Amino acid sequence: MEETQEQQQPKIRVSAIVVSYNSAPALRRCIEALRKSQQREQLEILVVDCGSRDESPRIDAEFPDVQVIRMPRHFGFTRARNIGIRTAVGEYLMLLDADVELDPATIPALARRLDTDPEAAAVCPLLVDADGRGVPQCFYLPTPRSIRQTWRDGTLRPVIDLDLTAAAVCVEHASPAALMVRTYFVKGINFLDQRFPHSWADVDLSFQIWRASKKIVLLPAQRAVAHGDVFRPESLGNSVRALAASDYALGAVSFAGKYFGFYSGLRWRLTLVLEALLQALGAMFRARDIGLAFSRFVSVLLGQRIDGTQAGI
């Protein structure tokens, strides 16, 4: 009896989900690297475009074996990734930023680690720049006492003492710029939390992994190049830079409310608004970055985030 066409098709093991915004050159390089992956027949490539105004939405004309999902506006990376996850059919999800270039052996190596390590919910390669230098990738999860410093810095506290000679290193949080995660785990937590429309959904995912007594594993021998040439909303004018800063800070406050209690979130929200006001007044006193500081205060006060309602992106 002849096999059906469906039976003859190789099973998709890994779904690569690339979220992109106005980053066509970087996106092309990312896709070309993915297409060279070993065991390519077991890999599907999904691109979720966040309302780009360049040629990114038409990238499927150049790569007919790539599925492109077009969003009408920039609703934030969380919703974009969730759309990709809901479309994906692979056992594992390879979350990627458009500026990351993977080696052909990387995806099979990461998948093998998940195959053989049931305690690992996610695994990642080591991110380096074009010159081979490490880039910030692994971070400590925030605590009730570190939330304030986190929103001030605009980033989590990085891990700087990783043992890169080890075969594998467990980390609390790894950047979603290049992260492979089990599909069933993400679906089991009802996808990425869209209360964090652009920032902090990745931190929330890592916290969920930790809370489930699972782990995130870094494989130093597997390296990926983060070129750093991806287009980001915060590279635009003052109003959008302020919006991106507000989105990150409010994400920190939402995280505090979700995991450290309602009153903790409320207290940090009031503190954030007050600090944003003081920064705006300080900028006016110094006659420096006044527009950016007041735009940030207004965005924080009104609770504005990158969620599709904003203008200028």
C-alpha cells in the first residue's frame, strides 16, 4: 500500500519564529542562515512582521519556503511571538531576533539537548558579536528589592561570571534573541503573558520555568552571532523612545504585581510615576533632554505601552 503524501513528508521538529520590524537586511541574513541549517527538512521558518514599512512584509517573495505573517501595526513582540507560536507545528520553538545568525549545526544541537534532558524547558546558544565577543545574554531574575534598580537601568542584572568552558550552564534567565523552548511548556502556561505587550514577557517565561522546577540551559559550544543591526522602536524620536522606556518600566511594575503581590505592584507604580516626574523636573532645571523626560513622564502616568495603540511606530 502506497504511503500518503502526508506520511511521506518529514516531521517538523523545530519551528523557528523570527519577529521583525523594519529590519529587512538583517531578516534576509537570518533567514539565509536558517535555510542552511542541518536537518532543514525538519525545520519550519515563520516570520512575524510587526507592521514594517520597509520590504520586510514581502520577504516571502524572495524565500517561498518561509511563511510570513503580517501584522497591520506594531502590537509589541509578545503578541507577535504568540501568533507565531499558535501557527507553529514543531515540537520545539526556536525564538529568534532578526539580527541573529545561527550556525548550521546550532538548531539540531539545541534540539538534542532538549531530547536528552527532561529537566530542561529551554536551551540557548552563546550569543557573540561579529568579532566573537560575548554580548549580554544571561541575567538574574528580579527580586522585590531589585525591581526599582531594574527599571532605572532599563535592563536586568547580567550574569558576568559564566563558566564558558563547561559543556552546559544553567541560568535563571536568557535573552529570547536566540532561545529554544518546548512548545508544550509555552502552551501549558497559556502562551506568553500579553499583560507584557512588548517587554518582560520573556522574563515572565523564565520565571514560570523556574517556578515549575525546570531549567534554562546555555550551551557555550554552540554560538550564534548577534549583529546588533536590528531596527528597534526606541531608536526613533523622543516620543517613541519615551514610550519604549515607559513600556519597560511598566512591565517591571506589572511583574512585581503578578509575583510579589498587588500592593507591591501598586507601591512600585506610584514610585515609578513620582520618579518619572522628578526626572522631568530635573531635566527642566538642567535644560537638557526636556522633551524626552516629559514624554516619558506622560507615558508612565498614562500607562502607555507598545501595544498597537501608539502613534509614530
